[in-house]
Amino acid sequence: MKKNFFTRSVSIQDQIDFTKNLSVLLNGGVSINEAIDTLSIQSKPGALRNILHRIKDRLEKGVSLNGAIAEEGEIFGPVVVSLIRAGEMSGSLADNLNFISGWLQRDYTLRKDINSVLLYPKIVLSATVILGGGLAIFILPKLVPMFTGLHVELPLITQIVLGVSLFIKNYWLMIIAIAFFAWIAIYLIFRIRAVKYQYHKTLVHFPYIKELVVGYQLALFSQLMGTLLRSGISIDEALNIAYVGTSNLYYQGALNVMIERVNKGISLVETMKTYPELYPANSTSVLAVGENTGTLEESFFKVSDFWSKDLASQTKNLPTIIEPILLVIIGLAVGLIALSIIMPIYKLTGNLGV
């Protein structure tokens, strides 16, 4: 999914409340200074209140809201700063703040929906691992002396499971240490831009996941472009802002090429058509109409609305896709453990019958 407009020191709910309440106050005729002062008083002690106090001090010195927020470079993202600047220039500051609040809310809701969908598989898989590990580590090793005493040759599958279980039992501390350092190594490797770019590119081409990634990026990109163009920002400047606000590096690379082509006089829709995997034909067709009729910002809003609804629908359908995969994984794991225990017993009973 995308990075937050704010750093993690400010919770997502605080982000939503701040932008929404500021928009409401400005729409109600309250001045920016008074609105920030009111919100700083109402906010709970913490990071957000400290930020608002600093913004309030700058406003009192005559700095614009955009300038005051821009100084909080590590707190607010460039998209927020750009949208506020565009809102101040065009007189649509309250609307732009309302957009930021709405998008954060949709992003937060989407994250909650995905986490709730993934909670069930996490619980089931964890229970399967605990149960299977318990059988393999505590039950199977106790049966081995009995099989050995009766001179029963253990099947290959039992030997493999037993070997793994004994290794885990004897070297669990080392395994935890290796897993910890491996996680750190993977984390650091994925911070390398080239590696991260290839990972994001893979997501765009991976079955089903690509639909979620493309839908998310298109919904964000289209909403940003529509809002920026409505605020009076030129297409090339809007593309530069959208570039900064895009979390997927593969999309960023495409946007970088698109910006260069637009600057050379090529139409925006024509540049989009060179990336059909990122900008599907149904979206470029709608945007082409808007480009020809001079209503491009409205077309962007239509595209954003379509992909937002499509994304919500796909999220609801995730359980129907995950559950069959989950059943296969559980079946294989339980079947493997069961066979490793049952086969020696079956072989033992067969020998006794002889």
C-alpha cells in the first residue's frame, strides 16, 4: 500500500481529525490563525499539539500556512504541503484539506479491512504451526525408542520430520538468532532503491495482487491530479507533485518518463498509453475525453471514484481467494505430520501380523 502523509509520531486518526476539523473551521469563516489556535487547545498532549504550537507561532510571525507547515518537513509529506500551497493560491484551501482528510480516512479504512481479512488466516496458520510443531517435537520423538526397540525401520517421511523436529529442539536459540538477523538483512536489502524498484515492479505484474496495487495507485494518482488541476496547478507541476506522492517506485519511474514527455509537448493521455499495465484502457479512454473537452480534472475524479469502488470490492473478495489456499496449506501440513506418525505404526502392526 502507500506511505502516510505524516510521520508515525502522529497517529492516523489524529491526522484525519486535524485536516477535517481545520477544513470545517475554515469553511465556517474562522481565520487560519484562530483555527490553528483552537485546534492546538483542543488537541491532546503529544506530538500533534507540539506541532500545532510551532505552526501557530510561525503564523503569528506572518508566515503563510503552507510555509509554516513546510518547515515541518519530517512531519508532513510533500503532497500535503503542495495541496495546501495550491489551496492558498486558488482559494480552495478548505476543499483541499477536506480531500486530504477523506483520503486518509479511506486509506485507514482500507488498511483495517485488509488486516481484518488477514487476521483469520494468521490465527489458523499460527494454530497449525503450533499444533504441528508440538506433535513433531514432543510426540514423535517419544515414539522413536519404541519403534527402534521393535526394530522398525522408519519411513523416509518420518525420518525427515523427526530430523527437523530434533534440529529445532536442539538448536532453537540459534534458529531464532538466525531468523532475527535474516529479517534485519532482508529489511536493509529492501531499503536499497534498485531492489525496492524490482519488488514494486513484481507486485504490478503478480496475479491478483497487481489489481490491488494498480487500483490503489490509480485511485490515489487520479484523486491527486483532479484536486491539483482544480486548484489551478498546471499539468506538469501536478505530475511532479503526484510523482512525490506515489509510493510505488515502478509507478514513479513511469511518471518520471511521462513528465519528460509532457514537457516536450506530448499529451498526457498519449504518454499514459505507453504503460498499459499501469494505466488500463478504460481509464485512459475516460481521460482522453476529458483532455479533448477541457474537463480533465472531472475525468480524473471519475477515474478515482471507479478505482476506489473497485478496490473496496476486491478487498471484500479477499477471503474467497485466501480460504482455498489456506485449506491446501493446512491440509498439506497436517497430512505430513499425520503420515510421519501413522506410517511407522502401520509398519509396526504389519510386522507383528507376520
